[in-house]
Amino acid sequence: MAAWSDPVLGVYCERLDPSFWAEPANAVTNVAFIMAAAIAARRHRGDRAALVLAAVVAVIGVGSFLFHTFATRWALLADVAPIQLFIAVYFCLVLRRIVGIGALGAVVGTVAFIAAAAALPALAPAGALGGSPGYAGALLALIGMGVGLTLAQEARRRSAGKGLLAAAALFATSLTFRTLDGAACAYSPVGAHPLWHVLNACVLFTLIETFGRARPSKIPANDH
């Protein structure tokens, strides 16, 4: 039976052994998430919901650092879980604040989105997105919501739609580097995964910035 302490090897070309500092580039580039979280928190310090999102981004950086240093099954969970948490929380908050639906509708919509996103990898061709089909749902959601909001009558929503589409473009670029990571090993000992970290930090910052700017002026600072 597999144990949580079992090593997870052979995922990235930078890791040649199970030692703690076998992935220095993959480990160090997680500082990008911490920086993104700190800047976002400072820019939206009066917005409790945005601060929650920034805190999750910081946890993403910590979790990813743990996986790229300890490289165990428990560290993999610490890496993946905060990312999925951010996706779910952000989707729900966007439905509430920007789309403008009620709390129950936002929760139901989020659950439906999570279910649909979980089903997508099974529909994708083998090897699609270089082992990253699990992120396809998030990318499609960004594009769909972005396009929909740009067609809204309210300027605040149109602006948010443009922000989501900008984040989608960045995310598509970061996914490209993640997909090409294995092939990049032939040309670079660190592969392309560090670029996934840096670009994803930019994606998450853009998402928080878009969310923070979309707060209606009538909503008090401590709204969440």
C-alpha cells in the first residue's frame, strides 16, 4: 500500500534524485506566487474577498515549494489542493460580485463547474496538454465568462470581462510551457516548468486585480 511519505520522482527533468534541493529552479521560482500575493493584498487591502484570494495564492506558493523540495505524495497534495481551492473560490466569487447572481446560485454554479471540469480530462485525447487536461476547465471558464462579460451593458462588467480574457491569454501561455516541459528537457536541464510558475503567478495576480477592480462602489470594504 502506498504511503504519504513515498517519493514522487520522474515528473520533472530537473529532479535526478530524491534529495531536498534537487529542483532548485522549480523551488525558487515559487517566490513569484508569494510576490503576487503580497502585491495583490497591498493593492486591495480594504477588500476582504480579494485578501482571501491573495492568501490562497500565497498558500499555492508554499505548497508548490514543498512539492518541489520534498517530492512526496503528501507534498503533491499540498501542491495541488490550494490550486483547486483557488479555482473554486474564485469562480464562486466572480459569480457573486461580477455576474451578480445570488449566493445559492453561485454555490450551485460552482459545484456544476467543478463537476464539468473534473469530467473534461476523461474526454481529452491521451497525452493532451502534456498531462495538463485538468486545467482545461479553468481555461474554458475564463474564456467563456470573459466573453460573456464583455457583452454586458455595464462598463464595470465589460472591464472585468477584458481582465478575465487577459488572464486566459496568460494562462494559455503558461499551459503551453507546462505542456512542453518534457520536450524542453532535451534542451535545458530545468525544462520549462519554472516558466509555468512565473506565468501562473502573473495569471493569479491578474485575476485578483480584475476581481478587486470590479467591486461595486456601493459594497462596503469588508464585503465578502
